[in-house]
Amino acid sequence: NAGVTQTPKFQVLKTGQSMTLQCAQDMNHEYMSWYRQDPGMGLRLIHYSVGAGITDQGEVPNGYNVSRSTTEDFPLRLLSAAPSQTSVYFCASSSRRRPGEAFFGQGTRLTVV
Amino acid sequence: AQRVTQPEKLLSVFKGAPVELKCNYSYSGSPELFWYVQYSRQRLQLLLRHISRESIKGFTADLNKGETSFHLKKPFAQEEDSAMYYCALSTSGTYKYIFGTGTRLKVLA
């Protein structure tokens, strides 16, 4: 009963490094999305996908790339990490039949030094 | 522009006291409103959605379109209610959420 799984849970990067945050769901959900959570700012949408092969930008997409080659996976790539990307990242998925009920991963705490 | 406002960063109440977490939104169409909760060391999870008009863990929330509000209420707070609460809006026909900044509820013994 995994639901939405994110890896890693914690990561420290140096400025300029790249990395990929992994997100996988086993509920066959069509919709997947990435949010970042910053103090005093709530959760902000980075990128989202309505199905395999389809992605689009959210509110704060700069510095991030995504792809959706399968229904299950939705990785988030940081191209060249910056201190401003220090945050907690959440992946979420939901079903087209119940789009209002999102299931969240446990989060990835990223620190860029 | 769509926006969700939670004016209180922190709300402290005593056990057994009533709780009201405020949420106001701005959206010109027909929104769907939700409350999500994040307990300590747990993932964010759905608590309530306005279309269900249900009570979960004693919490209720009514959508007031006139006041553009979706306040979360519970008549008698319990210590286990201590958590971070987020109000979220989904514009009609989409699955993208706009979250408020969250309110941390602390229920004191």
C-alpha cells in the first residue's frame, strides 16, 4: 500500500549541481504534480502532468524540468541548483475520477549550499 | 487572480475549546475548496472538501460564496488535532491546487 513514494527524503547539493527528485505512484492516477513548500508561502505548484507524455508549467517552474514517460513516474530535475531552491518538495497524484482528492508523498527536504 | 488567504499563522486553543481556522479565497468562477492537514512527521492528507459536506474528525467547513470563505470549525478541540492546516482551491474542471500559507493549530492541555 505504497501510494506516492518520493526519493530521496533528504538531500544537500552544492550550487550549480544537478539532480533528480524521484516520484512514483502505484494507484494508476492520471494526474501528478510537484509542489514546493516554503515557510510563510504555503505550497506552490512547480509542474504538473495530466497523463503520460503531457506536462505543463505551474506557478514557479523556473529552474526545474519534468517528464512523464510512464503513468507511474514523474521525476523533477533541478538543472543547476541555486540556494533559492532550498525547500521541501512534495509530489502529489490524483485520479481523473476524483481530481479533488490528492495523495501526497512524504516530501523531499532539499538544501542547496 | 486566484488566491487563498489564511490570515493566522498560528492558532493556540485549549483542549475542549471551539476552533475556527479561517480561509478566504478569491476566484471569479465556481471553485472547489478543500482543507488539507499535515500532522507531525506525516504527509499532507485531505481532510475535507466542500462538495462532500461531511464532518471528518469532528471538523466541518461550509463554503460561503457571499463572503468567499471556507472556514474550518470544530466545537471541541482535542490535543490530537494539533497540526498544520492548509486551505486549498481548485478551479473548476482542473486538478491544480492553489494553497494558502497554512495555519498551525496547537491544542493545549
